[in-house]
Amino acid sequence: MVEKRDSSTEIIIKGDTLIETIPSIKDKALRINLNKNIYGTFSEIGAGQETVRQFFRAGGASGTIAKAMSAYDKSFSDAIYGVEADRRYVTEARLRKMLNHEIKLIEERIDRSENPNRIFFSYANTVATIDFAKKFKGHGWVGIKYQLEPNQPYNEIVLHIRFKENDARLQQETLGTLGTNLIYGAFYKHNQPRKLLRYLYDHLDKDQLEIDTINFTGPAFTDIDNRLMSLQLVKNGMTDAVMFAPDGNNVLPAAVLYKKNILALRGSFRPVTKVNVDMFEKSYDMFIKENKVDKARTQVVFEITLSNLRAEGEIDEQDFMDRARLLCSLGQTVLISNFQEYYKLVEYFSQYTKERMGLTMGVNNLVDIFDEKYYRHLSGGILEAFGKLFYKDLRVYLYPMLNDDGSITNSENLKVHPRMKELYKFFKYNGKVVDITEFDEKNLKVFSREVLKMINEGQQGWEEMLPKVVANLIKEKSLFGYEAEEVMH
């Protein structure tokens, strides 16, 4: 696919066929302005009034903009929107207060009887651009609360962004483009939320901006599962990882992981078995007993990589939803990532915490870590990767493997490539790899692929290999192809 760009439009062609013509930012703003029914406010804090500027410059803004403001001074901002308990300003709570406050004002000040066809909106952002020392690149919350029909309940789209550019002026311009894309998409692409998501990057590149959280609510989005929208962010390359809470809502990873001790368990969880639960419970018990671990500030994360979600080259979204339901039923926080190598996962966590971290894994996963083929893209090879992985305050909790002859493989007798033997010994005897010893031996015979096969073939007995709540949910929701009438008697 080839892209041709000019200052007004972006034209995408494939071969000799026109695939799509993307309107310019000016054209998007102008289309909003020329819609006589769309009317609302802009409230922007932290990066100037970059979004509303696009609408003023496009022309016809008097029919769209009821008010544009930037409560830049903290005292003024607190006087208008209230004081946050944590005294922070670049937060989701602050953004929602801004949206709700401005909608309330426009409802109070614009007479509906004189404007029966008006549909109101409030656009807001609260951001921090790159600091003077260029140590923190900046981030922010952006959102819109809006109607699609007069007197209809409001819809909301709220997202979190991370800036990647190293210049505050460029970040401001990027924010203005994103904001215009969001407003345009909210009104004209709301019935195609996946396209709306992709169109947020119109006239932007992935190296300018990262979107790591997004939530859709309201009558226009009743059929939207925000976990699937999270998956789209990773699938489309908009971010490397997204997180959702046990209640199914997308959450900001930074807020969940900030200054926490983190214990992560990677797996396919297809489905969640008793061995997964045993691995988690036993490693958790060991982790919280570490002298550097504060139980009250410990976050457990169940991670599924994008490669684990692929089926026959494509991501099976129904399969993803099945796994998501099961993990949520166990009360777990789930991370969907694009990190095939463990060192990338640890680097990601290290953005948010310097506290001790733990990785729970099986023998095969640890052996793979010591396979050089995964690090050929690094100039420093496996040594560079291990520097990033084990230089951190990290422990690997190793769950043993049952061999065909009945013997058990653990950290003492596992075999790595001869060239890696001394490297493995270095990390093993420096306490970076710790065996899980209090395991339930009967769980070593449980394999998720066998459970899945039994479910698909209607065999009996698979329930015994799963936590009771998981087995019940599979039956109740007909997950992983389960069909009650196919069970053999």
C-alpha cells in the first residue's frame, strides 16, 4: 500500500486503485462548523487551545463554538472544577469533571425551546507536555461528551495519550490534530468504532503519539465491549500494551502499576486451569514474603501476548473474549501486550516502578529465555537482553515440569544450550531464579491444550482440571466451543 500526501488530504492507493481519501484537518473542522445543529464548548488545559484553534481557523466557527477556555492557572482551575483529592491535574477524574461541568453549563445557558434541534457537546483535554529537561515526554487525557440527537442521553469517548515527540510545540500541534480527529469521528464515525479508532491517527504517525487507554460509553456504544477496543489499540500498533480490570473496563496501566511491586504471570489461559492457579498462588505466597515486597502495594498481572491470541495468522476475537471472561471471573487484572520477549515486559514495567518485580513461569519458558535466536535483532545479543532483564530488581519463580519418565525438572537440572550454561549458572546462583517447591504434583499433569481438546470433542472429565468457577462459566456461556448437547454419555 502506498500513501500520497499533500497539505489538504491524504490519499491512500493500492496499485492503480483508490482505496480511501482522508479529509484534511481543516475540512474535518469545517464540516463540523457547517453543521448547524452541532454546538458546544472547548476546555483545554496544559497545551494551549490547540484543538479549538483548528475550528476557528477553518471558518464558520460561530455556529459551533459556544465557549473556548483554558483554565491554565491552578487556582482558577480549582475554582471552576473543584480540588482533586490527590492535588493532581492531569488525571481521568479531572477530565470527567471538566466534561460534566461544561455540559451542565451549556444545558443551563442555552434555551432548548429556542434551539430544538441543537445537539450539545463538550470537548476537553488536560495534558502535560514535555518538561524543560526533556526527562518526561508528557501525557494527557482527552475526551468528548456529546449527543447525536436533541435531548438524547450523552455519549462519551475518553482516552489517554503519551507524547513521543521531543518538542513542546510539536506536541501541541499533535494534540490539536488528535482532538479534531476525535470530534469528527465522534459525530461522523460513531457507528463504526473500529474505524473511528484508526481515524484518530489521520495526519499523524505512530512515532508522534501513543494511545494506551480508551473507553466508549453511552447509547451510541451499547454494543461495544471496551476490552475488544483495547485489543484494537495493540493490534493496530497504537500502543504496546493495554490493561483491563476485573470489571471489564479498560484502565490506565500507569495508574495501576505506579510504584508497585509487580508479579506477572504470562500464559495462553486457554482456558485457565488448576496449574495456572497453582503457579500464581504459590509464587504469590513466595513473592510477598520477600523483604523488599510490600503486600499492600503489590499488583498481580496476568499477561497474554498478541502472539498467544493469534489463530491461523489472525486474532480470534471471540477466543480473546472467552479468555477475558474467565480471567475476570477470577478477579484478575489482565495485560494484553505486544512483548514477545520477557525483557521487553520488564522494561515496560520499569517505566512505572523501581520496586521488586517477579515473573512466574514454567520450565519451557525459562529455557526459551536462554535461546539466542530471540535476540539476534539486538546489537548486544543475549547479553544486552539479559542486562535489561536481570539488571532490574527481579526474581523468576520457576514452576517445575513433569517428564514422561515421572522425573521432575526444576532450576537445578534443567538444560540450556552449552554456550548458555555458565550464564544460566550466574543468574541462578545469584538468586535471580527461585524454584516453586510447594506445588501440587497432580497439577503437573494438567495441560490447557488437552482440556481444550476435550471440550471441543465433547469428552467428560475436563471440569476436574479447572477451577470450579471457570468450569461453570464455560458451561454457562458456552465458551471455547462448548455445547451441552454434544457431551457424551
